[in-house]
Amino acid sequence: PNHHHQYDSRSTQGQNPLTSQSLNTRRELYERDFPVYKQPVEVGCFSLDSERRFFNDSRQMRYYVEPDRNPYFDLRDGYKDRFIKRDDSVKEKLDHILRWIVANRSKLNSRAATSSSFAFDVDFVTWRGHLTKLLTTPYETREGWLLAVTRFRGTLYMSELETEAARRERENRTERHEEMMYWGYKFEQYTCADNIHSLPDSGGVVNTNEAFCTVVQTRLADHRLLFSGEVDCRDKDPGAPAPPTCYMELKTSAEICTPKQRSNFHRFKLLKWWAQSFLPGVPRVVAGFRDHEGVVVSVETFHISKISHLIKNEYNCWKPTVCMNFCCDFLSFVKRVATEENPSVVYLFSWEPHRDVTYSIHRDSQYSFLPQWYIEEMSS
Ligand code: 0WD
Ligand code: CA
């Protein structure tokens, strides 16, 4: 028996060969047994400071301080005068992960110990956020995606490109939307401390350049994955289990007042929350429910392993197995398509809701994303 919410510790394999030029995203096609997904193992971490500089350490780690169950956190506080926003027109692609790989080459299992150059033992390198988008694809009806893939020394690097629609949305955000994007970060400030002995400082500056990221390794069926994801905080109890089990994800969400709102929360929000945290093995999500004025009025902890039970009573709801099987088949599709070992070749996979996943191939184009420093570093 292989339950939806559990990690698999067996070592079975097997994937059907895919033969077509596109990949269908209909849910019904992915309703089969839950695929093998190994318990993710943290292989390292890194930090990005207030100026978005990379450090191969955990200096930006924060510690969760449990708030009152019914607090009164004003998420609008500081938006105008204590907020430094990361420039989201700057596309960082996989650069931070690549810097981490270069800094930790010796720690990673090398595939060809005899060869002079370095090739490591993973099939895919990507951001956790990109995998989250893949997991939710069979249920997504609004936003498409573009994923650029390059095969280099046996590993497939997968980096998102902003779609035209996403760019338009980013450039035309309303003032209300801009402010609401701040609320999530402000909630983090109310609930996180810089070290185990201190308390949250809600009077400080919110700077969204700062980040702590975990790097995990795992396997989905026969796909060996190395990915990184931003982690909000950890359990501050020194006796808490090792990462990623001690990590916690923080979220804000509109207060739930009606059965319809509850149903929508289960059908849409919990899907995104589950997918994002299940991937790196983060077991808990702490949700701050806020009113329309941006005041958090209740706080609730959700256990990722219990989310599939929570949603069982929703009619026609999402299923974890569909998410994981789709992701697995997409990765098989990528392996079959992206065959040329060449850092200047990009296989561009694109998807729009209600369509199949298709791809195009680009040589020496604007889409190439593996930096020269990485190619040289890995070739020496
Ligand atoms: O270049 C790109 N297209 C992207 C880069 C897209 C997504 C992420 N990134 C990079 C950034 O360097 C960021 O530090 O990824 C990092 C976070 O990666 P992730 O964990 O894989 O991303 P995701 O799971 O989508 O988001 C996790 C958190 C978000 O928290 P909530 O609770 O809102 O899901 O990372 C933040 C945000 O706080 N975040 C980002 N930070 C910087 N750049 C970005 C972004 N583009 N997207 C989400
Ligand atoms: Ca968060």
C-alpha cells in the first residue's frame, strides 16, 4: 500500500515510454497509483542577504515564535515606510542554485569518478517553485507556464521564463495588489525571530531581498531531482527533528466566513500549499487568516500529511496522485525530448490551460540560461 500523503522508502522503478510530440494534461490520465517519491534529503542550504548577495550558509534562517491563536496583526503596517522590495524585473534564473552547486561540488555524488570533469548524479536541477507549477498543472485553469530546459553533462537544467501574460500582469498590478503582496512578508515578520533567544521585531524593515533556501535531493519514480526552495522559518526547539522536517511554511489567506469560501479554500489554496511543501518535505504550514483590512485575526497550523484527508469531502476535488503522476510523466517527456548535450541549446516547453504541453527548440537564442562561469567551472 502506498498512501498519497506518505513518502516512499522502497526502491521500485518503472515508467511507460512516451512517444508523442505533446503531453496531454487531462486529470483522468493521471489517476493511478501514487508514484515513488523518496523522502527529500537536505544536502545544503544558502542565504541571500538584504542586497541579494549569495552566501553558502544559513545566516538568513529564522525561527518560528508561536503567536496567540487570535492575534491582531496589522499587515498594512510599514508598507509605506519600512519596506524594501526586491526588483522582480531582474530574472535570476537558476544562478543561485548554480552558485551553490559550484561551491559544493565535492559534497555531491559524482557519477564519473574517473573523468577529469565533474558530472553529478542527478537528472534534474531546478527551483522547487517550478515543480510546484508542474504538480498543479492538471488543475490549473488560469495561468500557463514556460519552462526552458538545457541538457549539460547528463543533467537537465530547468528554468522558468516569464510568460507574456505574467509580464503584463506584473507591469499592471493595482496598488491594492502591490500592497497585498507585502502582507505575506509582514506576517513572517510578526512570527519569526532571528535567533532562538530573540522575539519577532514587528517594528523593523521588511526586505524581500532576504531569503533562506534549502537544497534537497530526492527521487520521483526514476527521476533523480536536486532542487532548492525558499524556507520561511524553522521550529526553534533545539530538539526538533533535522531539516527539512523542522521547517515551516508561512501563509496568509482571507478569513473563511461561508461554506463556499471554505470549499474554495480546500479546492484551490490547499492544493497550492500542499504541492509547495510536500515537494521539499516541509511538514507544516502556519496560516494567518486576515480580514479585508489586512488584519490577521486567527492563526492555524496545517499538517501537510493531513491535507488529503481534509479535502476528501469536497466534490470533484484535486488528488495528490494526479499531481505527482503528471509531474513524473512530464519529466519523462522532457528526458525523451531534450537529448542534445549542449549548453547553448534550449528546449522550450510551453503550456496554456486547456491545451497540451508542447515544445520548441532554440539554438544560441535569447533563451539560453546556463552562464559561462558555470559551464567553465563544471568543465574543469
Ligand atoms: O526567476 C524566476 N522565474 C523565479 C525565481 C521564479 C520563482 C522563484 N525564483 C527564485 C528566487 O531566487 C527566490 O529566492 O526562487 C526563490 C524561491 O524559490 P522557490 O521556493 O522555488 O519559489 P516558490 O515556492 O514559488 O516561492 C517560495 C517563496 C514565496 O513564498 P509564498 O509563501 O508566497 O509561496 O519565495 C518567494 C515568496 O516569498 N518568492 C520569490 N522570491 C523571489 N523571487 C519569487 C521570486 N520570483 N517567487 C516567490
Ligand atoms: Ca510563505
